[in-house]
Amino acid sequence: MRDEVGWAAAGYPRPFRRHQRLALDALGEAFAVGRQRAWVVLPPGAGKTLVGLEAARRLGRPIVVFGPNTAIQGQWVAAWREFTPAHIPAGTDRGLDRPVTALTYQALATFDPDAEVDEEGHGRTGGRLRGRLHENGRALVQALETAGPITLILDECHHLLEVWGRLLAELLDDLPKAHVIGLTGTPPSTLTAEQAKLVDRLFGAPLYSTSIPSVVREGHLAPFAELAWFTSPSPTESQWLAAEAERFAELQNDLLAPDFASVGLLNWLDERFVTRRTGAGQAPPLAWSRLEGDAPDVAAAALRFHHAGLLALPDGAVVREEHRHDPTAHDWVTLLHDWVTAGLLTSDDPRDRAAVDAIKGALPGIGYQLTKRGIRRGRSPVDRVLARSEATTDATVEILAAETANLGDRLRALVLCDHERAAATLPARLRGVIDADAGSARLVLARLLSDPRTAALRPVLVTGRAVAADVATARELVSFVREQAPGLDLDDLPERATGMVDVTGRWRSRHWVPLVTRFYETGATRALVGTRALLGEGWNAKGVNTLVDLTTATTPTAVVQTRGRALRTDPDWPEKVAHTWTVVCISEDHPGGTNSWDRFVRKHDGYFAVTDSGEIAAGVGHVDPRLSPFAPPPVAEFAAENALMLTRAEDRERVRALWQVGTPYRDELVHTIRVTPRLGESARPGPGPKPGRRPPALVPAPHGAGRDGHLPAQTYGRSNHWWAAAALTALLTAVLAVAALWWPAAVTLTLGAAAGGVRVRRVRAGRLRAGRDLAGLAAGPDPFDFACAVADALHEAGLSGAGAAAVTAAAERDGTYRLVLTGTSAETSAVFVAALDELLAPLVSPRYVVPRYIVETIPERPEALRRAGRDWLAGDAPPNPVVYHAVPSVLGVNVRRVRAFAAAWNRWVSAGDPVRTATPEGEGILLTHRGQDPFAATTALRVAWR
């Protein structure tokens, strides 16, 4: 069949996009050298379908495509029909009677109900899965084997990792001559170790991968902004949550009591993490770095307990941004699990058995259960209340009302929920707390119809089981369907029907999804409410410009696919900008009240979007740079946060401009650090930075003092006044020397007197300038200087190919510095920001510390400035106060690196030599300065795209 089909004569009639060409080139090169299996990563909307078809066409073999659902199956057939000339037929029959066949994974992975295997293909006994397939599946496998050498395209191949991977691995082993092309929009960096192993077996390393920001920059996806609406549970829900929290609060109090168990929790934590006793004759205590590597969640929880004052700082531990928050309910549970399994469950002490009973009774209130093997997450009624809170539905109304005001008739909104109706009866304890259909698409539709602002959108519900709308919209939809698909038999709506009604008749989801989508694209409805399962992966409507995400799915695949629904460009609106809203419900009345926030963080982790300052960053910082992934904002700030989101939503043109569509890019990651000064505190950061600012090249002098604690008289910081004064003095001296050789003495004396007058005025002016410069030093160095010191130190230590010249700084509206080391790898930039974070953080237990001398504030009066300048120049000023910073651990590992850091520190920040904390001097410094914040600022480490 290959020789007669004429593959070479067919072709796609339009030019391929840049990313498509690069992917095709990578696949072609791999197949040319004998590789038979390969995969590429292209985001939704980047044209994976065309890449797969064109790559397979070039191989000249029968093509069999597997996709996750019927919608995607139909897209493959439609895409192939665009190839010209259209003489190569495509079909969807399992018999593979066409040169191009599109199937679903379910067509293959249908298991015999009598076989001992579950629906995910996991057998309960050993053996190959192929032998347990349903007869239809076995027939398909036989057809694949007899079709001769074929090209298999596995679309959205991330599904293989979730459901059908083992079966396909067996199938490919039985098709040794097949070429296999895997396509996905899920980045390989998100794979677990087990998934990565399976992918490597199926395809090997990815041949080509690109990111969503790169496709936006190319103009093939719409610019977009990630927004959030923060809300709290309703009064009824909050009251229930507060009552549920009481029992756990009582347990927390009991846990902190020393006699709660034979070894109290705090004593056990001290032995586990601080002293790390191992017992007589056993191995030495485990190094903190090893403990942190083996059990990162446990180590992080312990450091948050330290932040809360419940635990001393373990030796060798470094407190980072994620640890500077009070412990969450999950932290308590993490440490309780460690304590319970290591001590309480194996003890016969009555106190320990009573402690186990108390813990077991309190944990269900926060969604956990105590079993014989320890603590396990259970079904949490608290999480159900938060995820389906009445407040999330109300928030959806407010979002769509605001977007209606912004876009008017141009609005095309999509609201995605987890389910159409509640799947199970409410537990007895939640009756009267939340609605039985809370969080469902049905309830969202009803709420939108009840508010005049959103009822005008004429919203329509479309799920796998039903289509519903208000009666007027439903009548119009019925007329539209009868016109577009006269073969469908829809029921007439009762003449006296009112309110929300279902559109019924002889049609199924495969009929109504494309028809309702067409109805939506005409503007007859401006809001669709549906489920992620139906309107997520594989569903396309180019006009979607506002997405409200009410789902609880947080896997990278779900996030990419959900957000991909709004990112396609719209031919009818070339300037389209998409908004994706996530509704976050948080309670401060319950220790588990941040579950929705945790989901919000997971959704944005590794996902890149533009910030309001133009940085393209991953994580919740692209929603608002002030947000930290490690703790939600206080409830008291929700109104301000929502107001900020609404303001951002008003200016879509600004979002488009921030994306800089059409400009060059590198498609690489870089680590950045945000430093926000806490104004009014003792440590004094300097003035705001100027992007691209550089210090004067002629003034390498430090800001600080000598080892005697005095600021050197010749040091003027960034000012070059003293250079000018020195030059003038030298010039006058030279002129007078020449004059003395040739002129009469009287003339010389006159000139001398005149010069003396000039000198007096210059000295006075010099003292004033010196005082003003000294007053300027009182502000202290700004974060840019610290960043330059770290960059130079890393460079001089051989840890970075770039030094201070590669540091860039940007100032944001709230006074935050955004610092990045450019011109280096992502790994080097990560080392840079981690080192700078340590340098600016409160002093903990570093190997070395370094002093920074500061200057007290001087009144802005000429006499005070002149007096301070005189004392400074004369060396009579009192010793300068000093604060200590930790030498970053990466620069404190050996003497050579410490010296490199000291040189850079003296150049950029202050005089002073590093002191090793293991010495008597260093121990004294730690004793008096541990825990002090040498630079009043908060830091946050982020990952950006460029």
C-alpha cells in the first residue's frame, strides 16, 4: 500500500510556523540516522497535529494515530483533509482500511471484564496485559501487526503515563519495525522519576521542546494574564470551620505539654533535629544536608517550627524563604507522623497509648487519619467546604460582571468546574453547611442567571450529560441547532416553561458540543459553563478570552490543558488578550484552611505568565509579585488584592505590550531574587535602584570602615568630590611653584595670600561636601551593591563566568528590587540568587560572618553636616556601628573562596574581613548577633523566562 498511495505528492498547503519547522527538522534528522521512536513537546495551540501528520507523511508509511478522546480523534481526520491533493483517505475504523487512521486510546485499552485487571491497566496478577484485552482490543493489535511497517502517532502522550503506558510499551515491543512519534504539551521537567523511566523506554529523550511564552512571543498564542480572586467561606461555612478547628487546637496545646507522652513532642523534635542523638556505639549524627535530602518535607516542617520559636536551629541548617512562615497544619501532621511512627506506635507506655488515641480522634477534623502505619491523608470535609464554598460561586459572578464591563459584546467567557452535579450525597455533618450541589456547574449556571449583570450574558451549561440555559436562550439554541443540523430531533420546549431548562432530544455530547460551540462563537451566548472533562483537552473555541477556573485538578497536564482553552489566537480579534482567573477560598478559622491556596500554588508552579512589571515568571508571583508560594496573604488584604486584579483586568492593551510580541527571545530560564525593603526598621537599605545603574569607575572605595571601626577619612562612597578636590590642590601647587621661580617675591606673597583664601573656602566647602556624603552613606548600600559583591565573588572564585557587570536591577512600584545575573546558565543564576538570599537573611549559623559598618543619621543642617565632615576628615569621629552578614555558604567552603568574597565585599559594600565562626571571636559574634536581621528586607526567589 505504501508504494501506491503517493505520500510524496501530498503536502500541507500553507507555510509551517517556526516551532513546527524546528520540530519537523529534529524528527527528520533523528529518523534519518535510524532512530525509530521520538517525541516532541509543543504547547496546546502550537500546532502539534500538523507536526505529527507532516513528519509521518515524510516517512511514507501508513499512519495510525491514537488520541485521548473522540474530539481529538476528529481533529486529526479534519487536519489531514487539509493536505493537498486530497487523494489519500483518512478514517476512524479499527480495521485500519485507510492509509490514515485516527483512533482513541480506549479503542486499544479495553480490557475483558472477566480479566484480573483494573481500568487503569494494573493487573492484580502477573503476566502480559495484551492477553487480557477485550476481543476488540486484540483484533486491533492484530491489525496493527499485519499492516506492515507503520508510523504510530501518540497524541497527548502524557496520557500514557497515567493510564495506558504499560500496555503500549508491550505493544511497541511487538512492533519492532514501527516508527513512533509522541506529541505532548506537558513539559518533560514535570515528570516523576517513574514517569520519566517509562517515557525513556517508549521514546527516549525529547527531540524538541518549546514553551508557552516562546509561542506567545512568536504571535501564535494569545498574550495572557493570570489573575486570582481571593475569598473567604460564607458566614455559615466559617462558623462550622471554626467549630471543627477547636478540637485540633486543643490537641496542639496538649502536644506542647511536656507530659503529653513519655517523650514530649518538643523534646523529641529537639533530639530528632537539633542534637540528632544516635545512641552509644552508633554512627555519628546525620549531617543536616543529608537529612534534608532524604526527607525534605520533614526538614522543611522542622525549620518552620524553628521560625515559630518551637525548635532551636539545627546545626548546618539554612533558613530560606520557604521556612520564614508559621507552620501549617500539614507541617504539624508531617512531624506528628514522624513522631508517632518512630515512637508512640511502638511504645507500651500508657501515656503514649493515650496520646495516640487523642491524635487519632483529632486528625479527621483536618482531613487526616491515623492508621497502624502512621498518618495518612483522608477525605476531608474541610477541603470539601473550601473547594465548593458558596463564596467561589459568588466570586465567579463578580469576575464575569467585571469582564462584561471591560469587553461588552466581545466577551467570550468559559467557566470550568469539576462536575455537573454533586456525585455523592452530602455527609451528615455537612448538611446545612453547604448546598448539596455546591461547586457544581449546575449551581454556577443558576447563580449567573440570578444576577442581572451576568444573566445578560445568556449563559449556557454544556456537559457530557446535558445542555441547559434559561428558557429564552434555550429556544434560540433549539432553532439554531435545527438550522445547522436538521437531522437532529430536538424536543420542543413547553410554552409555559420558565427559568432554567434542559435542551433534550435525540442527540448526544458528540453532537451538541460542536453545535453549542458554534452557537457560542456567534455571540448568541457569551458564557459557557462546563466541566473540565468535556471542555478541556481537545475542545477548541478561538474566541475564548476569559477563563474562570473552579477546578481542583493540579497536575501539570491539567493546568496546561485547562489554560490552553483560552490561549488560541482569534482571527476575528487579532489583538485578543486572554485572562485566566483562579478562585481561591481561604479560611483563617481552621488549620486546614489553606488547602485551596495550596492547590492554587501547585497550579502555578512551573507555569509561566507575565507579571505586571513585564517579567515572565513561574509561580504565583506572576499573579502578584508580592505573593509567596509558602503562605497566603492575610484575609484582611483580600479586598485590596481583588481590587488590584480588577485594575489589571481593565487594561488588556498593557498586558499585550508587556508580552512584547514579535521581539527576540532566548527561550531559557533564569533565577531571580526580589528584595523588598521593610522601611522604618533599623537596618537601612539605600534608595531605589535605577535599572542598569553602574557605580563610578573611578571610585572603587568601600562604604564602610577599617578594622578599628572608623570610617576611613578618604572614603567618599560613590561621590567623586574628593577626586575633584585633590586635582584642584595639585593644580594650585604646580602653578605656585612655577611662579616662585620667575616672579618677584611680592607677587608670590600676593598669590600666596589669594591662594590661602581659596584654600580656606575650599576646606569649608570640602567639609560640607564630606558631611553630605557621609549623610548619604547613612542610607546604607542598596541591594544592587550586595548583588554586585556576590556576582564578583562568584566570578573570582571560578563559580560563574560573569561578574558584577552582568547584574541587572529593576525597581517595581512598591520599592521592590528585582535582581538577576544575566549571561549565565540557569544553574549559575540559581547559585547567585541563593547566595544573595543568604547574605541578606537574618544571621543563623554560617561558617563565616562579615561586618558591615553603618553611619548614624546626620541632621540636614549645614553646621551639623560641616561638623560631621570635619570630624570624619580628621579621623576624630566615633566608631561606626556594625552589623554582621553571613558569608554565603557556597563562598565559605574554603579559604580561596572566602578571600574572593572579602575582596568583592570591600569593593562594593564595606570594609572589614570575614570572621570564622568556629573561632572565639566568631562564637562571640554569633552569640550576640544570631537571629538579628542585618538588612531590613524580605527576599523571594523566583524563576523567570527570557
